[in-house]
Amino acid sequence: NPWNVVKGYMDNKTRLHIKIEGIVNGGAIAMVEGLRGFIPASHLEIGYVEDTNPYLGKTVEAKVITADPEKNRLVLSVKEVLYDKKRAEKEQRINAIEAGAVLTGKVESLMPYGAFIDLGDDISGLVHISQIAQKRIESPAEVLKVGQEVNVKVLKVENGKISLSMKALEEVAPEEEDTNGEETVSYKDEGDATTGLGALLAGLKL
């Protein structure tokens, strides 16, 4: 039964190489397993298609999105395949970004929990509110505004999501050096006191 076959194509999201054999009002016609399939104009491309005539005779990749034998309705989509390819390409670009990399981007949007940064090439990452500044802030809007250019460090790339940090690039004041200096002074003072006590003991022995 060809309907069982095309239903299998739909369930398995199989990509089919099909030839567009006719142009009708609102779309195109292609044959699949001897069945007449309809590709709506809105599913021929990702964008808007004004004229479907240039598609006549072309071979395209499409997926079955509707298979209804009772209504004798078979609907195909080229757009779904194009979306799949676009997502796969984007995933490759994201996975090519390594943790520790320093990138420049623009603030795309602000949320209560952080800021999304447009890194270009259709890729965005999130700077969590805790990673925006060294000091604690109540809202990302205290530090950032949409369209602002920022430098960010990649913390991790996981499941297609990029975690970023601005805080990691901020320089911290060398407080440790001051603390060490105070400890040294204190140590010297104690040393002087110890020396004085030693001299006193020596004097008592005499």
C-alpha cells in the first residue's frame, strides 16, 4: 500500500528527492510512490515565494508532512528540509566555538536573568546576570543596554547553547598585595618586640 509507505516516510522524517511535475494555484505537484503530492508555495522555500513557475521540472529535497489516505491528501515540504540543513549548519558553527575564547558581540536583548549577546553569523549566547559584573546587580539593565558592543568570554558550549561571561574579563584590584604588605609590617613589629624581649632576657641573665 503506497499510503503506508508515505506514512513511513512521514514518521521517519525521510528526505525524498522528488521532481516537480506540475504547477497549480498555490503550489506545485510532485509524485511520490505513485501518489499525487502537493507542495504549498509557502513550503517551497524558507522565504516568501511569489512565482512558482520557475520550480517546474526542478528536482528538490522534501519531507512528507501530511499523509491522509481517507482524504487522499499528501502534502510535502521543501522548507522543512531547508530548515533542517540550516539548523545543522548552525549547530556546526556553535560547536566550533571553544570554551575560553574571547569574542566581541552586541547586546541583543535583556532579560531578568541575563543578557543575550549576538555573536554574529546567526549565533547568540547568554551572559547570566551573575556573570555580568564583579559587583552584584539587580537587573542587567543597570550595566547594559540593547545594541551595546561588549567583549565576552566563553564559559561553555553545551546542547547548542553558549554560556558567556563579562565578569571573567574584568580586572580585579590587587587587594592581596596590600594585605600582604600589612601582614609584613605586622610581622616586623612582632619581630622587633621579640628582639626587645630577647635583649631584656639577656640583660637579666647578666
